[in-house]
Amino acid sequence: MLAQDGKMRETDAANVETILRLIQSVPSKKAEPIKLWLAKVGYERMQEMADPEKALNRSRSYWQKMDRSEKWIQQRMMGQETRNKLTDYWSKHEVKQGDEYAILTNIIHEEWSALSVKQHKQLKNLKTENLRDHMAEAELIFTALAELSTRAIAESIKSEGLEENKIPSKKGGRIAKNARLELEQKTGKEVVSGENYKLPAQNKKKLNE
């Protein structure tokens, strides 16, 4: 890898999954807190698989600790439901999870917001964070409108596969775009914002409690 001195250096590297597996194998008391945390997270994940409502409650609790309003939390969860219905349609109509989902998502997002997902994250100064967790209420609403419209159009024309689903993705995004432009014209305020919800120090402490 490229080192700070500008030269390429041989470097040991691993993805997150491999690093966590290595931690589990470390015979040291110092690694014990992380092992306990991994066991706790694994147990919570098993609970959520058995009872999906627990995952919803955990998400709500997380956002509450981040001082999000109940109105924002409700909109975030409704938007996720809309998103899930769209991806359910894709999965049943020959769209592959992963890269193809990302391509269609980006088409929808760029059409309604005039920014790619990457550009929107850059505007908000985000790196690994989830973009939707840092959207303002209006951004969440227009994202949901774009995805709901995309699914409705896809269902009406029975689109199959990546290429056919690009058409409803663009049309669905355009419906939300037109609504966004009309709102901005009426209010004089832009919907797409550079604001984010990065945690202040006191909220970071809450999440660790």
C-alpha cells in the first residue's frame, strides 16, 4: 500500500470480518471485552431474526439516544418500509442484490435530488455513515416518494431485470424531483441539505452506556 512517504510498502491487511475472527482467537485478557461484545451482538442478532420487531425497537432506541425527534424517527421507519417493498419487488424480478440494487438506487436518488448518493454523502461530510440516518425530514420524505413511485411504475409495466427497471427508477425519481422543485419554488428553501446528525460528545457517551 501507499505509505506516508509516498512509497509502496508491503502491508498486512484484512476486512472487518477477518479482523473480528482474529480477535476471537486471541488468548489474551485484553481481548475479552471485545469477545463479550461480539457474543452480545451475536445474541441480539439471533433475537432479531426470531422477532423482527426487536430490530425495529433497537433502531428506535438508537435514534432516540441520538436526540432525533419522534416525528423524524417515524418518517425514517416509514421510509425504510417503503424501501423494503421496493427491494422486495427487485428481488422477485431478476434484479441482483448488491451492485444492481446500488445502480438502481443511484438512478432514483440522482433523478430526484440532482446528486448521486456519493455526492450527497460528500455534501453532508459523511464517509462510512448511512446517508439516510443523516437526512433531514424533507429529504427522507422525497426519498420515500421517489422509491414508492418507482415501485408503482415498475409494477404497472411489470419490469424485469436491471435494464428494464432503470426506466421506472428514472420516472419514479422524476416524480419526486418535480415535487421537490415545486416545494422549493413555493418556500424559497432547498430540500437537499449539507446538514448532518453527526454525534456531539454527549450523545456518543449515551450510545456507549
